[in-house]
Amino acid sequence: MSASLLSSYQAALHPLDMSLLEGQVGVEDLVLLEPLDEDSLIKNLRLRYEEKEIYTYIGSVVISVNPYQSLPIYGPEFIAKYRDYTFYELKPHIYALANMAYQSLKDRDLDQCILITGESGAGKTEASKLVMSYVAAVCGKGEQVNVVKEQLLQSNPVLEAFGNAKTIRNDNSSRFGKYMDIEFDFKGSPLGGVITNYLLEKSRVVKQLKGERNFHIFYQLLAGADAQLLKALKLEQDASSYAYLNGAVSQMNAMDDASNFRALQSAMSVIGFSEDEIRQVLEVTALVLKLGNVKLTDEFQANGIAASGIADGKVVREIGELMGLSSMELERALCSRTMETAKEKVVTVLNVTQAQYARDALAKNVYSRLFDWIVNRINESIKVGSGEKRKVMGVLDIYGFEILENNSFEQFVINYCNEKLQQVFIELTLKEEQEEYKREGIPWTKVDYFDNGIICNLIEHGNPKLQKLKGKEEGPVLMADTVKKVNRGNGKTSARILLLTKGHVILTDAKKSQAQIVVGLENVAGVSVTSFRDGLFSLHLSEMSSADSKGDILLVSDHVVELLAKMYQAVLDATQRQLSVTVTEKFSVKFKDSSVAVKVIQGPQGAGNSKLTFKKKGSHSMEVTVRMLQIGEEEEGAI
């Protein structure tokens, strides 16, 4: 928060008896810090952190500095303490935020939303779980209520197993975005909920950075399954036997994969998964893992055209058995592409490189659809009947900004998501608030702020001047969708070079030999550069890419196993309707629904998580902390 914002904020405060602050470590609410500049802010957070005071307020926002160690400040004793006091009466705590949201929902009949943001490793996942555990502990009791609470809580270990992974920064990093609506009756007792997931990092299935792991479930399955189950799934216990896990960190001291696998099975049972459903989920997980071990070899047809073949028939046969397909069907799907028109069916062979891409695309696609199916299955168990009147508490846990030299298309969409959330914050906490003061004639000191709507419009619609010249909107997201649909994902034929900075965009056609898209976008977190070359739209594809589409059509065959058929039924429907759906389209629809929900919900309450640069107890670098505070500094200025 800048000094000018602080002055505006403090001008509206009554004189504070500073004796009330005696005995506390530093200043618990940064709006009271004097002088408020970067040095004093860092000094205050460092002082509190060194005394294991990891929570600090900025008004009604909670800042959490990740300690990377367990602290004795959670559990029933602390829950009981915070439920009996208002927000500012006790030390800053995530429980205080959860209590304020729940009491507002219960006593004032106001829907609530808690936004949890921060960079990777900031502790967002843990903060989300702490909010849910607090609400579960303080809300109503009764046999049916307890069943609902347990199902809501047990959704966490299931989603973590299939959606979280070890990264360089975080041993339990969420690799997807999640918005959960918890629904309550008029007494404040939970009725159920619904989960919306965003943009799973499915590329992790086939490749991880050095020092990182694949999704937890693969290691949990190998470590926790007994010999009989491993045999049924045609798996070996050694993680190094699998190409999709080889080279990654297979074990972590802080994580017991075998124990977590047992907890996963228990959680799925509590939620309502049948034994048969659990078995089928594990079978699909196993076949994804084994796809990485399919070795492809060079072959040449009589006419000299490069083709491909399967080097190890045993692996393909075992995968086929798990899928309900013959090894011949699976080999044909991996080594050739079939295109159908109204008049004919054309089969094209794939060379080794293309077949390897098809194999990996199939693995990513199957795993992504498995994750979506699991989320939908959880929603079936926790959904609320349509006839019941209910109040809602939303908990939004999304990816944070990443400021990297080069970002993938996935990261570009993630940063775009954060821009949209920033826009919601600005509208709720600054723009609408000050407009209301103006309408009602309330005197106040105007707070100047940067409205990032121009960035969102630029990403979505492109430059207004170019729209007039070209007669259409053409932002990066729309352009990616258009190119993909027109050219079936071949970025080379319609590539552009884009430069976005300070609200200006330059588009130039690129020669095919130089086909690439470069996006430089100055956002609220700093300057983030995204560079895409050749493979831009390969990352952007979903159902309709050549590899994924071929796999999808194969997987809805009559004799495929039941779970795969359910996972791909939507694809069959889309194919029959000749619809093309892209990653950005699906993501935009989901996120638009949730951002609209955030706008109409009273609040929002904020939980900002600040990460440390090093995962070492007691080490402390404030560089990232300051950057995260700069992102959120304007939002408290007019509250």
C-alpha cells in the first residue's frame, strides 16, 4: 500500500489508543503502520515472522507468510477461541477471517466469498483447508450434517492426490484452480456444495522439471497398493520403471505416499465412490502411467513414406486390456490418423515423432478427463437438492502470478485469470465504493488507482483501433481460438507476432519460416513475457487436435471399459454436433461463471498468502512478499 493510500485510509479512522497495541509483535494491521513505506513494511513483517507471527492484517485482508514448518496455532483450542471474538479482538489469524465470513453469512444472511491468492508455495492450499476445517467445526451438528461436513472435508485428499504435485517451490502444489461453493441452510448448517476446477496442468503427466514430481497419485498407487492390486493393474512397484516418472524425485521425506494412498481410498469411500468406481479410477491411472512405456520404432512403407510401429507388444497388450481394447486397435490409434469427411475416410500414417506426440497427447487427455470425472463424481455426492433455500460461502483458490522469462500458453491463461480477479477486486473495493460515496454525497479523499480493465480488454478483444481497421476483435485469446478452428491447430499458417505493453498492441504477419507468437504484457504483478514457437496451438488444443480427436473417437467405441466411456461421452456428443471446443473457451466459460459469482456475493473477504524464497526453516527473503503486497495494495484503500 502506498503512503497516499494509507493517508486516505487513516483519515477516516477514529483516534486509536496505542496502549491497546502494547505486548504485540510489531504492528498487527499494516494500515496502522507509521511511516508506511517499503522499508518499514518489510521490517514489520520480518519482525513478526521471526517471532513466528505469520499472519498480519491489511484491513480485512489476511497476509500469511509461509513458515514451512508446523506451528502450534491450529486445532480445536484455537477454533474455540476465535469463534467467540470479532475480527480484530485477537491476533491476526486465518480463523478470524473464516469466522467473520461465516458469522456474516449466518447472522446477516449475506453470501460470502473468500479469495485465496499468492505465488506457488505461498500456502494457498493449506489456507483453503484451514478455512474449510474451521467452518466445519463451528457450524451445526447432527447425523446428516456431520455426513455432509465429512464429505466436504474428504474432497481435499482426493483432489490433492490427482491434482497436486511436488514442484521446486512447493512439495504439495495445486496444479489446478478450484472454486468451491459451500451451501448452508437458514440455521448455518451445511447442506452440501459444488466444486468447479480450472485448467489442470496436464502437461505434467508426461514431463516434469528437474527436482519435481508427477501428480501424487502415481507415487501413492505404486507405494500403497498391495501385491495383488499391482498385479491386477499390471504395474511394478519401482517408480523408476516408468518413463513418465523416471528422472523425477520419486520419494519425499515430508510425504508418506503409502499412507496417503490408504487415506485416499478411505476418502473416496466416505464421499460415496463405490468399490467398483475406485477400482476403475485406479485402472485408468495405471494405463496412463503405462502409456509412457510404449516404445515406438521407425518403419517405412513400400512407397518410402516414413511410418512408425510398436517395439514392445506386451506393453500395448496390457494397456489395451486395461482400456477394453485389442492391442491392434490401440496400435492403429497411436501410429496412424483417421480423418472422416461426408464422403470418405482417409487414413494417414504417422512417423515416430508424430506417434510419440500422439501417445503423450492421449495420456494427457485421458488423465485430464479422469480428473474432470472425479470432480463431477464428487459433485454428485455433495450437491444440494434444487428445492432447498440456501446461502453460499465461496472459497476460490487459484494459481498466482508467475513472472518468468518465458511462459507457456497455460501460464498465459493463468496470468489472464489473475488479471480478471484483480479487475473484480478493483470494482468491488475501489470503483463501486467510491461511486457510492459520490452518489450519496459522502465526503472522502479520492483514492487514485490503476484500473486494469484495459489489460483484460486487450487480452480478450485486442486493440480498439485495430478492431476498427480490421472490422473484428482479435485479442490473443480470441486469435488463438480462431487460428485453431480454421487451421486445425496448425499455428504456422496464421502466426502473428504480438507485443502488448501499456495498453498498446502491435500485430504483424510473420513469415512461415519465422512462425511464432510473442506476447509481452505489463500486468499488475510486473512484466510477464510469453513466447510461443510453432507449438503454440499444440498446447492450446483440446478435443479437436489431430492426436486428441483420434484418441477420443477411439475411446467411445462400444467395447471400451465403462469409466472411459463415461469420461468421453461429452466428446462423442461434441463430435456428433461437429463442435470444436478449445482450452481457452472452456476455461473462459468456467471462470466467467465464478467471477460473476464473486461479484454478486457480499464481500469479498481476502486471504493473501506471501511465500518465502527458500523452503528452509528460519530463512527469510522478503522480495516476493513485497511484490505480492504491491499487487494487493490498492484494494484496501477505500474500504
